[in-house]
Amino acid sequence: MRVHVADHPLITHKLTVLRDVKTPSPVFRSLVEELMTLLAYEGTRGVRVEPVDIVTPVAPTTGVRIADPKPLIVPILRAGLGMLEGMVKLVPTAEVGFLGMARNEETLEPTTYAERLPDDLSDRQCFVLDPMLATGGSLTAAIQYLFDRGATDVTAICILAAPEGLAAVERALHGRDVTIVLGALDERLNELGYIVPGLGDAGDRLYGTV
Ligand code: PRP
Ligand code: URA
């Protein structure tokens, strides 16, 4: 498993505003989208391309285009939905599948409550979007789900992670072709399973408490 922590002053600046408890929902939503676009640039470094011949106004040349089968973007509902627009802006030809997961706030175990994905994911590059990697339970289950459907190449893009959760994902998916791109690796998890310093509950801050 490869882990890449994005290191850029623009990302750190936007993350600081995102973390601030005083930042209201509309600003929070815009920032998640903007951060996603910046992280998508890192996360798609390995996207498969194929050669294509074109003619410029001056001369013929060969460039590249995103190869078939097109990448599959999988936002994890609810909070991952806030990242989707930022990603499709950069990769508009990608397809989108959905996984709905919620962790039980007492046991911290994830459950899957919705799924809308192509049946066969073999040979698809999959990009999982979830802003928070806390205990790692949700991300591990989501990636395992994609592998069970035949995916072989998965990149997860998260805004924040806790070291404990990242280590748990690494243990669970050891030896698999997984890349994790992070906006920041925070200090720790607290006793309630929240990332510290973190940003609180990403889903609630995006969409309000349900
Ligand atoms: C949050 C977050 C991740 C998960 C991370 O979702 O968006 O999916 O928690 O926690 P974990 O690493 O300990 O599994 P939540 O379950 O709160 O659902 P929501 O997106 O609907 O708010
Ligand atoms: N989910 C969140 O939204 N925030 C955390 O800190 C942990 C899990």
C-alpha cells in the first residue's frame, strides 16, 4: 500500500479554514470541493492513458487520452458526496458508483446501507472518496467491497486521517494494490473515535445533523 500526504501551502491554508469550528456549512462545502480538486491532481497521477493522434492548427502530433475502461469514482455516502464535484471537474469522463456506509457511533463498526456499482470491476481503476479516515473501518470495508467485485487497482482520497486508522487499513489490505492520498495526517483518535485535531463530524458539517 502506498500513502501520499499532500504537502502544499494552499491545501494547508484551506484545511485550516475547514477545521475551524466557526466555518459555516456553505463555506465548508465549497472548501471540501476545492480541496478535493487539489487532492485529485495528486490522486490521479497513476490514471491510465492511451496515445491519441490529433492535429493542432500547426501540425499533427500524438497526445494521450484517458484509457478505456474509464475510471470509476466511488464516493462513500454521506460525507464523500461532498467531494464528488471536485473530482468530476478534473475527470469528467469518469463513471460514478455509490456506496452508502455509516459507522455505529458506539461500536465504531461500519455498516453498508446502499450500493450502486457496476457488477464487474475487473480492470477498472477505482477512486474512493471519503473525507475522514478515523478507525479505518469504513475505508477498509469499502475497498474490500471493490476488490470482492473484481477491482485490482484502488486509490482512496481522504482529507484527514488518524495514524491509528491508517495503520489499521494497512494491516487489513497488506499486499493489495492500494494508494491512499491524504490532505493531512493528524495526531490521533480520541476515545470517541474522532480524529484529533480533525474537523468534527464531516457529514454533519456538510449537510447538518440527521
Ligand atoms: C464518517 C466518515 C467516514 C467514517 C470514518 O462517516 O465520512 O465514512 O465516518 O470513520 P471510520 O474510519 O472510523 O470508519 P459516518 O459513518 O459518520 O457517516 P456520514 O458520512 O453519513 O456522516
Ligand atoms: N467521522 C467524522 O466525520 N469525523 C471524525 O473525526 C471521525 C469520523
